[in-house]
Amino acid sequence: MSNSRPDLYQALADPTRRRILELARDRERSVAELIGAFRVTQSAISQHLRVLRDAGLVRVRIAGRQHLYRTESAPLRRLAEWAGKFPEQKPGK
């Protein structure tokens, strides 16, 4: 069965998307603010935001004509909790 929704790992694989999550971690960011932080087109940022939104990693709030994005931390916390179950291994073991 195919799922068209991007998974968390696919969404986090791209460095631009990870940076967007960092920028939107502490406060809402408009699309214009996010575009200004990168050397890419509005279309490219919109595509990245769509992947993040579809993966549940950002939420959007519409205020008039602005779309404001903020990182959704719950999926990242779940990932960190899962990864924390694996003990650190020393090199060579």
C-alpha cells in the first residue's frame, strides 16, 4: 500500500527543511521571512513548507494574507525518545 504523505525521515533528510524547522522553532515565521533566510525561490520554500506540513512538522496559521509557520515539536520529541532507546556504542564494537 502506497502512502503519499512524506514520512518524518524524508522530511528531515533535506538541510533546507531542517533549517526552516530551526528558524520556526521559537516563533512563527512568515513565508517572506523564510525566503529571506535562503537563496532560493518562493516556489522552492513553498515546496519545502508543504513537505514539512504534510509530515506534521510545522503548523500554519493564516493571519490576513500571511501564512505563519511554526515548528511542531511533538513529532521531533517522539523521534528523540525512540532514538534514545539505543545505547551509544564505542568505535570498534
